[in-house]
Amino acid sequence: MFKFLVVFFLAFISTNAQVDFSILSIPSELKENANSVLVKENIIVDVSEEAKMIVEEYSVRTIFNELGNRHLNAVEYYDENSKIKKIEAYIYDALGNEIAHYKKRDFKDVSAADGFSLYSDNRVLFLDYTPTTYPYTIVYTSETETGNTAFIRPWTPIGGYVRGTMESTYTLKFDPANKPKYKADNLEDYSISIDEKPTEYVFKAKNIKAIKYEELSPSFNDIAPRISVALNEFYLEGEKGYGSDWETFGKWMNDQLLSGVSELPIATVEKVKALVANEQTNEAKARKIYQYLQDKVRYISIQIGIGGWKPMLAKDVDYLGYGDCKALTNYTKALLDAVGVPSYYTVLYAGNEERNIDKDFTSMQGNHVILGIPDEDNITWLECTSQEVPYSYLGNFTDDRDVLLVTPQGGKIVTTKKYTSKENLQEQKATVNLDLEGGVSINFTGTSWGTQYGNKFKNKNKTAVDQEKEYKNRWGYLNGVSVGDVNLTNDRENISFSENLKLYVPNYTTKVGDDFLLCLNVLNQSQYIPPRYRERNQTLYLREGYLDTDEITFNIPETYSIEELPEDKSIENKFGTYEISFSKNEKNQIIYKRSFLLNKGSFSKEDYKNYRNFRRQIAKLDKTKILLKKNN
Amino acid sequence: MKPSTYLSILFLFLFSSQLSLKAQDYRYGKVSKEELQEKVHPIDSNANAAILYREVNTKFDYNQDDGFYIVESYHERIKIYNKDGYNWATKTINSYESDGRTKEKIYSLKGETYFLQDGKVESEKLRNNGIFEEEKSKFLSQTKFTMPNIKDGCIIEYKYDIKSPFISSIDSYRFQEKIPINKVKLDFIAPEYFSYKLHQKGAIPFTINTDGVSRDLNIRYRTKPTNGFGKAGRAKTETSQLTFRENIYKVEIQDVPALKEEAYAGNLDNYRSSLKFELSYTNYPQSSINYYTTTWEDVSKSIYRSELFGQQLEKNNYYKNDIDALIKGVTDDNEKLILIFEYVKGKMNWNSYLGAVTDEGVKNAYKKNTGNVADINLMLISMLRYAGINSNPVLTSTKSNGIPIFPTRSGFNYVIASVEGKESVLLLDATNKFGEPNVLEPEIINWQGRIIREDESSAWVSLYPSKSAVKSLLLNAKISDDLTIVGDSKVRYDGHYALSSRNRFSKVNNEDVRKEIENQNGNVEILDHKFENLQKLYTPVNLSYNFETLDLVEEVSGKIYFSPMLFLKMNQNPFKLEERVYPIDFIYPKRDRFLIKLEIPEGYTVESIPEGGSFGLPENLGSFRYLISEKDNIIQLSVDLAINSPVISSKFYSNLKQFFELVVQKENEKVVLTKI
């Protein structure tokens, strides 16, 4: 205890003495790779009163360069239910001389619309500061108050990449009768202390070095220290909520947020009943309903008050024909209810970075909603905001992650569909005719499944000009390529996408005297090589697995003969398998085959180098050439 | 190329238009079954949506509080063919505000979606829950609405009125969009007191029909006479009748094709067909004529005379002592110019706000070390003049603001400094820490600017640099027995190339620089790289590095093949599409030179090398030269690629595409080695 006292005493002195904001105190190892350093941060979150949260923030941050300006963090959000009671900033130069002082009225007040919402009632106050010198230090103080206690800001002692932290303290004050819970992630490598007292928790971190972004690494969330905090009894836009565990939380969501929103006009109920009248199975009914939905509605995001969490009424969606993810999911659920097919509103984090709803920590989480239809042991997932994706298709945006299923009995954490590498298949076949000038005309067929389907199916509805653009970029390495006879088929039933087209590439081969040098991998040259790191710090994470197969038949003019073929190659390692093979026949044809399977997964940081090597080998092998000899 | 040539390039392309002769009922609510049944646009089958009808009526009204104000009525009918056209069902209307009282107001907004249901025309009204108002900032509010029940083939229709006090700044009337417009109609009626000048733009020809009509207006006003003791008497309402003529302008166009989008074309607005009403003067009864703007000369003058511009150039008290000290003993004008330019660049920090006129005011900005574009550059001009250098402002427009095609004040949103010499003009922008005379940021290099001299005369100056940016690269390498290549390279970046290197590399650390260079070049590992002069302006930026490549040499059937340009070769043609409508903006002329010396491994001999060659673009717009030789196992290569014009007309597009195809092909040709 003595130690604490001393610290307290010193802190007391230093706040009363002339405070020194010069940058001399920042240890050099914290400046390494950092565009800014958080010198001191003190956040006090007070939820000791019911239905009220006060957040006080005091921070001292030194910005070293232009790239550090975005770490300024002098910003507060507000809306109908929350207000900014105090916001203020002082700027000091490197020697600690005050150069500017900004009061609340100097902050800019603008709408906090997220860019994709049509409307949101959130607003933001921020400091629009133009630095006049580097480095400089900002001392920022704010106090906000809100009636929402459903979200308590987590403690993130480093706010992002390339920022160092000298000291960060987070105090959570509470009523012991409604004691918050917390969950710590990724604290292992840092000097972080947690102090639990009867009416407050204190989290403290010291001297955290900046983290640099590295390609093919896990998301920042998965590597940075963080403590999440939540109340078991909370308030959301005036409604009381319960969340001691996922079951309770899900029950509350179901009873509070999702009740009274599902009523449909009788005409609509009759219409969908008639629509599925001849269908026997739940799946067949659900397919019809999903198609009905996709033909009827479109995605428009509107976020106002409780509407930010509670879906818009199904009957409103019915005549408006639009809504956000909550509204459209709830509407689909209502339609399915009307025809007797059970389904569950499901909350998750959407995005290409697979982020789980934390199954060990119950709190308001997620940024998206989809619908789950139980089918014995399986669940079929429906993305209700898209008018294009096929029934039960998820894709990169929502696949393979833990999600919260909201059922009348309560919440349940389940995992969405994981696509295996082999399911993400792209199968390409082509006949290539080589002409006497060295050009090639190509008859191409390709079919894609799984996530590779998701990358391509939207091409179907593009204009001819955009399709041409798409193919010319995909095969950008084919100099002077022209594209014709494009024929695309989107098979929504089997979820596969087929491409049929013709290409012509003049001068595809390299002339060497009278002979031709021909690169056999015409259609799938992988030239991606991950960047080289002298020192790799992060785990290697391959976010997406897939399988590409190619088979090309070359018709070689009679006047040319095929010299020796390259050796077949096969590389197999933990990252995947790469194989190429070559053969010829009496019809003066060459048959080239390639298959590349990439595994999804996490690998050690030491493996990064090996993976890079693997890709380098592939890049080289994908350019394998043969010599065609002119017959004398 | 002269600026006038760029202008003609801009207007060169033409669209073909066809007439459709369907009789249609364009009255609000009269959507026909035939319109709903249409599956694709009859002229443009690629269209995702089409504006069937757009009507704008602008007229003036009067009330005692506001005086004359504008009322604009919009009516629009849009056909939506498919899902990619759905975004046309959401509309945002901006309304501006200069202070609490002077603001635009939107009212009488109504809308309806029409669709076919079981062969019958049905509709759904836009209700209040589909309309949103958002205060974006102190000066801008947005009314957004999204139409209900949108499905493929539906038609939406809406109308609204805007009441606006801003009679001197009326937005352009747009006659062209990214979707086809079947019919667009404008009626603009203004009292004789307001004289507007009309500016037509775009490739679609249209005529403006004018007419006149007499109008009576009852003007009601309240008077509050004072009695002899200064106390207010009883207020009286009086009415008087005003009779005046109104000028009518009518435009009607059929079948306006969609505005095409293309890469590297700059701001699409430059090509949009539109009509702008620019207030040139007001002439109220019993008061004198008040001139606004009419010609470029007038626009320039009006900006110059603004207290936020001309007067800012005159003030010098605030910097006098500092500048006196700075140039003390310096006699050479050039030296003074650079001293002052660097002084302003060093002291001032641009707050990222644009503007042809000052925001803070030069004095205040100087004190705070920060300001907008005009704060900083007008200060610079003033200081240069103070030092006896003939410096003048040049009004310009950023690329995103569009090319100033007709004279309006809003056509300019930027100002830079100029110093006119005997034969050339130096252009200076002190907002850019890495700026040098005549090395402007690409965003500012937008056609031409308007120079305003102290006697208020003005003229156009080209913003395009006449000097090419030059990159010179020297590379020495040796191919080892194991077919790896080891070598070193020295690169020199001049002019705009130096600027872009500075922008790109001066802020990042060494390790990131290496990664970036490796990424740019593909299969190469860089060692001991070093930049020189990244911070030191007025000298070229130098980069040197050692490298090793493992995968650039290929062995096929016992022979060795490689491109002598190694990792420097161009892999892809930047121009892939078959056609192009708009001119291609290269921003500045450029020249890339490579001198490469390669030593082949012992035990091998050169079987063949690519042929040398050179080719060019018409009118000397560009050239490429490839010279190669081999002697004593050393291959020497000299490659020179030049684009001589900052802008190339689309009529040369196919030449350009072919030119780069040949460049790619040539640079990828191979040297063949055989074992002895």
C-alpha cells in the first residue's frame, strides 16, 4: 500500500506545480515507430447512478509529425440522449510553451453521419486544428453525460497502430448492487495492472511501445490490449436491459427490442401464404419468401434514437419497401412467421475481418444483423440487405464467425458457415490457338464457387463496358488483350458463377529469332509476393483459403514443333499445395494444368518468411515458358 | 500547347442524339402504363435508370421583409429499370444559409412511386417518415428523401419548391446526368431589375428562347412614423402597385445522352451540359445600377476589390520588420524572391481550406502561423511587392472545382502568386511545404489561371508546366553463375517527379521506404537505399540503392532469357479500353530515361539481343527510343520515354493506346544467352 501512497503523493505534487508539457520526458523507445505518444491519459467512467453514465477524460498527447495528426482524438459524439458538458484543449510546443487554447465554442459541430446512412441523429464536436509546429502536445479535457449505459467505452490503452503510450489509467465507478463485469484481452506482453475496489475498478498501463501494421497479420483488435466493460443491468434509450449472460441478454432483446415490431398487413400475409401454398418443406417455403423479399425491398440505413437498435416496424417496411439490416431481417422473419417457418434474428460483426461476438463476455456487440433458419442441426443463413445474393449464401462478409442467435427462449452463440478452401473453387478451362504472328486467341470457360463466387457474381449485371473493364484488369498482364463474346451465367440455385468468353492477345509470345517463347500459364498468373520484412513481429494470418484449377490446351501451328517440356512441379507445405504439369500429344497440342490450394489460418511469425518464399516460387513458376521451334 | 488549344480539346467531342416523337403527359401524377411497361431505355440499353422528365421553373417574388427572392419549382419523373438504378430513388437537396435569417427554404415536397400490379397502375406516396432534414454545418442543411416501394421498372415522381434569397448565386441548371434524360425543360423568369448573363456549357446543343411579359405586383409595406419627440407613432400598412417587365428564358431539350465516366478525365462536371445564370447587375427603380460580374475582367476586378483580397495585399505593417531583416543587404531579386517564398512556406501552415479570398485575414493569419490558401498566398504577394518584386495574384480553380469555363466568382476557389519575367511567368504556391516556383501540386494544375495586375488588368496564364519532369536512372548489374542478378542503381528525380517523391517518401521511415520501392518494382530486394535532398528543395532528389534479384532470369531448354530492363520494365498498358471520349490528363510533361549496363556470367555468350528501335506519337506528343548493344559480354541499354504534352486529346487515344502497347512489348523483349 505504501507504494501506492507515494505514487499518489507525487502525482499530487506534479498537478499542483507548474505542469511541464515539454516532450523531454518521453522515453526514446516509445517514440520508435510512433507518430504520436499518449503521455498521460486518465479516463473516469461513472455508472454508479442508475440510467446515467458520466465520462471524464483527461489526456496529454504528443504528436510528432503530420501522420500523427489523425491521433488528435479531440472529439466527442452526442445525440438526443447524451450531452457534452465540457470540452477543451490546450496546445503546447516541444518546449512546453502554450501556443493555443480552444474552448467548446471553438470546436466544430457537424453531423456524424457514417457515410452510408441516409440519416443518423448522431452529431459530433471536434477540434479542427492546423499544427504550426512539430512536435506539439495537446492537452484535452472533456466530460459527457448520457442516459445510455448499454455501451461503456472499453479501455484501449493504445488507440491504434503507430502510437506509443506512456501512461493510461481507466477508472470505472459503480454501484456495488449493479457491479459491472470486465474482460481483458491481449494484456500478456504489457505492464498493465488491474485494481478491484468495492466501488471502482482501476486499470493502469505504462510504457506500451507502438505497434506497426504488418501485412497478413491478425486484425488490430486481436493483438492490442483491451479491457471490455459492461453492466448486467443497463439502460438503452430509456429502456431497461439485462445481460448477465447471453441467454438473458438474448431474452431481453427478444422481449424488448424485437417485440411489437413484427405485425404485417393482412393482405401481405395472405399474399405470402398463397405464394408458398404448394410448397411442402420449410426450405422451399423459405426460398420463395426470400425471393419475394429480394424483389420487394432495398437497403437504406436510417438511425434515429432507439431505432438505432430496434427494428423499424415490419408493416412500415411492407409499404416503404426499404429498411436497414435490422428492419429487413425483422421483416423477413415476420414473413416467414406468417407461413409457419421459424427463424431467428441474429446479431454479428460483419466485415472481411472475421470478428466474433465474444461468447465469454455478454454485452451490446455487433454491427450487423442476419436471419438464421433452423434446419435440424444446421442453420441456414439469410443476408436480408442484399437483393442479389442467393439463398443461404454468406460470403466473406459474414462467414465463419461467432454470432448471437436471438430466440424466444434467450440468446445463443453459434458459428456461421465456414467455407473450406476447396469450396472456394475457381475452375478455369481454355483452348488457346497460337497464330503464326505469335498472337493467341483464347476460348475461355470459368466457374466459381464459395467466396470466389462472391467476388464475381455481380459482374453479371454490369454494363458491357464495365464487364470489358473488369476482364481487362483481371488479365492486365496480357498486353493489348481484347475481350469478346462475354456470356455470364449466375446459377443462384447451385450458387455458382460461370464465365464464357473469348480473348485475343496479339504478340503474346516472345519472338526469339524464328522461334517463339511461350508462357503457358495464360490465364492465372499469380504475381503477388508479400512485402519483405527485416523483422516480422506479428503472426502470419491468411484470411481466406481457396482452390484454383486451370487446364489449358494449346494448338500449336504445324510449322512449329514443341521442344522439350518443362518438368512438372509440385510444392506442398502448410500453406497449401501448388502443382503444375505439362504434356503434349500427336496433334501438336500442349496441355498445361495448374492447381493452387491456399489454406486459411494462423501461422507463426517465423512462418511469414516461408510463406513469402512459397509465393515467390509460385510467381516464378507461373511464368514458366517453353520454346517452340520453327520447323526447317 | 497553348491554353486555347486545351479549351478546344474540351469541346471537341460530340454525342449523337436521336429524337423520340412520343406524345407524353408530363403533368404531375399522369404516369402512363406504357411508361411503366418499358423494360429498357429505347436509346441507351445500358441505362439503369432514366429521367423521363425534368422541369424547373424559376421565378421571383417579393415581400417586405426579404425584398425580392427566388422561387424555384422542381418536378422530376424518373424511370428505374433495374437495381443498379435504385440510388436514383434517393435524393438530397442542399439548402444554404449565410446567417440565421438569410437562408434557403424547401417546401411543398411531395413524391409518389408508381408500379404495375396485376397489370394495373398502382402507387405509393412519399410520407414524412421518408423525409429527413440534417444540419450538416452552420451553412449547409440537407433535405434527404427516399422513395417508397422501389422495384425494377417502377417510376418515381417528385416535386418541391425552394425559396432562396441568394439572387446573385444561382446554381447551374443541369441538363445532363449520368443517366439519359428524355426531356428537360427550364423556364426562368426574372424582373427587369435583375440582369443575368447566360453561360452555356457542354456538348449537347440547345437553344434558349427569350420572351418578355409585363407583371404587376402589389407591394405591401408597414411604416412606423415617428413623432417629433422621437416616440413611435402608430404603424400603418400601405400598399402600392409596381409594374415592370419580366424577361423569360426557356430551354427545352429532348433525349440528352448519359454523361460518360472515364478514368484520368478529371472533373466530369467540365463536360456536363448545363446553363448558368450569372447576375451581372441589378437596377432597381429610383436607385443606381449595381454591377456584379459579367466578364473575366469584371470577375477578376470584383474579387480584387473585395476587402478580403485587394486590401489584404496592401497591408504591410504586420510583417515589415521581419521582411526588412530577412532581405537586408540582398540586392538580387531572384535571391529575395526565394528568401521570401521560403520564409512564408516555413512560417505559415495551411489549414487545408481552399478559397480565392482570405478567411482569417493576412494579419491574423500571420500572427497565428496558419491560414487558408488566400491568407497565405496573398501575404506572399504582398511581401514580394514590398521587396520590390513585381508579383501578382493568379486566380485558379482546383480540379475538383472544375475548369472555369465562364466567368463567375465561384469559378475560382484558389489563388497563387506569380512573378512575371521577360519571357516567362513564375508561379508560386506557399501552402505546399515542398513547393518550388513552377512546381505546383497536380490538383492545382487545372488548365489556366487568371492573373490580376496592380492596375486591375487581367489575363490568362497557363498553369501547365512547360518543363518536363525528368527521371534519370543509371543501373549497373551483373548476372551471376547461379542466375541471380546483383547490382546498383542511381535515380535522379527532377521537377514534378521530385515533388511527388518528396510527398511520398519524406514522411515515412527508412524501412517503409524500402518496402515501397520493392513493391513498386516487384521481384527485387533492395539493400542500403538512400535518398538525398528529400528535404532540400531546388535540387533534384537522388535515390541510390543496391539490389539483388532472384527470379528475373529464366532458363528454357538450356538457354537463358531475360528482359534487359530487369525489374524496371513496364508490365501493363495504363490504357486498356478500346475507346475514349475525354482528353487524357498527364498533368505535366515527363521524360523517363534509363541507362543500363549488364554483365553476363562467364561461360555464356549472347545469342541474341532485342532490336533497337524508336517510335512516337503524332504531333510530337510523345516518343520512345530503345537502343541496345553488346560487346565483350557487356550489354548496354538506353531507353528514353517521353510524353511531351500535359494533356492529350482523345482523338489521339488509339495512337496512345498503341504507343504504350509497343512500349510494354519492347520493354519485355528478351536477351538470349547460351552456354559456351
